[in-house]
Amino acid sequence: MSQHKKVQLRGILAAVSTPFTDDASALDEDALRRQVDRLIGAGIHGLVPTGSTGEFTTLTDAEYRRVIELYVEAAAGRVPVVAGIGALSTTAAVSLARHAEAVGAEALMVVPPFYGPLDFATLKQFLADVAAAVTVPIVYYNIPDATGITLTAAQIAELGSIDGLDYLKDTSGNAVALADLLANHADEIKAFNGWDTLTFFGIASGAEASVWGAAGLVPEQAVALWETLAEKGDLAAAREQWKPLWALSDFLESVNYAAGIKAGLDLIGASAGPVRAPLQPLDAEQRERLAGLLAAAGALKTAAA
């Protein structure tokens, strides 16, 4: 395999939903294209489909590949697309990775097999095998709650020695480990925050990007926070911008995340359809709370909109 390409990923990378038809039986391709145009129009810096927010575990193999194709086509080079790659075998992960590269994804966010935690040596071999199959860079998706794999900052930094594995999406919720990575291991691996309520912390600590599902609901506000905090370094103004975004993020972390994002998209008039079973939609009380939080963040004209 030829040398890996270098891709600069920076800013707010929206972890995006997979739009389904009203009965969740098929992809809603038109809604997907509208979502891409809405987010890019709002200034979002990149798109991350087929991750947890994208309900990748509910997709057929054909759907999985089609979703990545559609996001790449709709983005049309305006922002990078980082395709989520998740499978239960190395062969299946490599197949998805090669397809994503072939259709134009600029990078891959790879989650390790999530049935039975891998030991560290096995994890390194898995990631090396996937990375060796492609030339685009790899983002390691660190999500211990799903994979059962809990790594130290030093171990994560060691993953950066794998050729092509340049980035980390940290969805561990471990602020101390993230701070360690950003302060002491930036030359080994570039760590991005992927835990919503740590978004401000991660950016303020020097993360060059944040992979953020809530950005799909409040893209203008997410981009404004990035510009104020990362680009201008105005902590006081950024703290004020963060307050309603923290409340929204905290709520989304208290419910099924994909269902929360789908409910929010309904509420802002950008529906992506329902979640797929076994996931269930938010109940009426949760939707009402979410509407209020979206209104407070400036995403709705009124809480009842």
C-alpha cells in the first residue's frame, strides 16, 4: 500500500444522522442531501457519517456503503467527509474502509470490534491491518462504553505509531486523559474531543477539532463557539456561548443519543425520520424538554415551534 495521505481535519466536525423514511424501512436520500447543504451552509467544517449518531449498527451492508457515497457526493469537496467504519471482523472492516476510500472519503473513523473487548496487542494489530488497506488517514474512535476497551493516554499515544493512524476521537468522557493527550502527546496523535459535555474543555485545551453530534442541531452556534474559543481565544465570550450548548449536550447524554438527535431534527424542521428498532423515540416529556433547550440555544423561534 502506498504512503498515507495527509489530511488536515480542523474545527467542528458534525457527527451526522442517517435519514430514514417515515417507517424507517429505507434511506431518505433527499433528506440526507438537504442535511448536508444545511450544515455546510451554516459553516460546519466537516461531516462524520456512519458513526454512533448515524446508527451504523442498524444499516445493511448495502445501506452502509450507500450512506457514505451519498455524504461524499453531497459534500462535493466543500468539506471533508470522515466515514465511520465499524464491523465485527477485520475482513469486514477492511472491506468497508476500502469502499469508503474508493468513493472519496477523506479519512476514516475506525471503531474496533465491539463484541468482546480486544486486548491492546490485538487492537493494535486490527488497526494496523485496516490502516494498511487504505491510503487515507485513520481516526481511532475511542468509545469504551461500546467496545469495553479502556486505554491510558500513553496507550492511545502508542496507537499513533501505526502508519496512517493520525487522529483520535475521544468519546471516553475522561477529561484527565484527554488533557494528558493534548498536553503531552500531540506529536504522536492528534486528539479530538468526542464527548459532548467536554466540547468547551477540549477546544480550550488545544484540540484541533471536535466531533460533535449536537452540531447537527445547532450548527451556527457550534461554529460560533469554535471561532470565539479556538480562533479568537476569547474565553469570556465563549463561556457565555457555551452555557446553552452545555445544557443541550447534557440532555442528549442523558437519553439515547441517536434518538435525541432525531427528535431535535424534527423539532427544528429538518427531519431525518425515526430511529430504527430496537432504538425507540423520545417520549413526550423528553421532547418537550429538548424543545426548550433548543429554543434557549437559539435553534427555535419558540419552545413550541
